[in-house]
Amino acid sequence: MKGGGSSAFLSLVSLMFVICSLFTFVGKNLVLGGWTADASQISPIRWIVATAVSVIVVSWGHGRKSLSTSGALLALLVGFCLTLANYCFFLSLLAFFVTSSKATKYKQEIKRKIENDFKEGGQRNWLQVLCNGGMATELSLLYLLDVGSTDLPIDFRNYYRASWLGIGVLGAIACCNGDTWASELGTVLGRGDPVLITNFRRVPRGTNGAISLPGLLASVAGGVVIGAAYFVGIMFTCSGADISRAPDQWKVLVIGGIGGLIGSIVDSLIGATLQFSGRDKKTGKIVEVSREGVTRISGRMILDNHSVNLVSSIITALVLPKVALTMGM
């Protein structure tokens, strides 16, 4: 499905998504009783915003070829769940989508020469959306079930479960953005070859598990961007009373940066050991499949790149709440 056909199909599915969302909201309120927007109910405006924003952003991403048709369809659900739970989650997801897409498209001519599986524009399919947004989506659904559809600052003393889940979502997204920035920017900004994280041996650019100073700095910056988006969400959506009695919320930026760094390091450790990297003797490009004509560099063929991203986001999401607690949040 190409060109106008895929766009028309996405438009049709988006329309069906809007209609189904409307009828689901009406049915939910009729069955559960009442139209009041208390702690156990989701307000109509929230449901409408979550539906409309998801359709608009996904359509924009598909139009710019940052999302394939399959990726756009799954991104509709991911965006809807995160926006419905907490606007901070949506802003973090939006920051990841926009900045990671820009990073992927940066200096593509260099990446084309290095990467065997290079894709023009870095278009994300459904599997990439699932592995990058799966953990954040799961935590946002837990947030909806446990806390409700509400916006709260990070305050473990007064809102422990909401803060734990919120930092978990922040960690999952910061991990993905930090790793994307590290791999997409570190590869082209570094002057020399990077080193393998397990033994610090020099390896070709594009090797899974390779790290460099520009890449590590980029991972921190990518995480800070997600933290900044979350911080903006707190300032604009949380009540003044909640913010006044909560710890300093600017620490969310630091936590985001730490999440980006942790995610990048975890991703590199897993990539260097459980993900195969080799150099094709004919093309000189880095490949992830062991076959004849490929010289092994590192790792084993246990996980692929998508699996590594998913595992890294899960680990970071589970670790970062402890970091936030240590920082007095």
C-alpha cells in the first residue's frame, strides 16, 4: 500500500477511531452510571482531547513519512492511552516522536553508508512503535486504573502510586529518546571509532553496544528533553495547591537526563552481549545476522534491535522511580 492509498486508508481508520471512541465514551458512562467527572470518571473534554490529539499527531507523522501505515495505526492507540491518563505523558511522547524523528533524519547520507538496514526518513513501523511505546502504554493504563485520569506533580510523599507510575512512564520514554539520540547523533558526530562497552575495544561505527562521548552526551540531552516536556505538562496542568506542597519539580529535568543515560547504557550492554554485530565483507556495512561472508564483531543472535529497545525501556522504567526517591521527590 503506497502513496495516496495508504493515506486514504489511514484517514478511514482515523475516522472509525473517532467514531468508536465517541460511542465507547457514551456507552461507558451509560453503563457505569452518570456523566460526572469525578475521580472515577473521565470527563468528556478529556476523552475528546485524547481522541483528537492522537489523530492529528499521527496523521502529521504519517504525512511526513515518520510513521508507516502500520506504525500510525498502533500509534493512535498509544497516544490515546497516554493522553487519556495524563497530559504530561502525552507531552513526553510528543517530544520523543518529534525529536527522535529529527535525529533519525540528521545526516542520513552518512548513515546510509554504515547501516545495512538503513531506511530513508527512519520511518517507524508497528513493531518499532510497540517496542518503543509498549512499556509507557502499559504504565499509563495502570495509572488510569489505579489513579484515574488526572494530572498530578511528582510527589512521592502525597501521591506515591501516581508519582511512581509517572516517573516510570518518564523513564520508559526518556530511555527510548536517549538511546535514539545516542545512536543517531553519536554515530555521525563522533570523529573516531567508538568503543565496545564491555571491553572498550575500538569497533566500527554502527556496532551494537558501541559507545562514545558524543553519544553518551546525546543520550543525556535526549532524556533532558523528555524531562522538560514532562515539566511543562506539570506546570500547565497541575493545580497550584498540589505544586506548592510538592518537591521542586525542576528536578524532573535531571531525572529525565539520568533516564536517558541509563537507558542508553543498558541498551548498549544488552546490545554488546545478546545482539549480534558483524561486518559484511562485500559492502563493509554493519549487519545483525550471522551468515557466510560476515565477520563477527560482538554479541550473539539472541535478541534483535526491537527486543533490546523494549527490554531497555522496561529496566529503565523500573529503576528510575528509585532514582527519583533518592533525589527527594
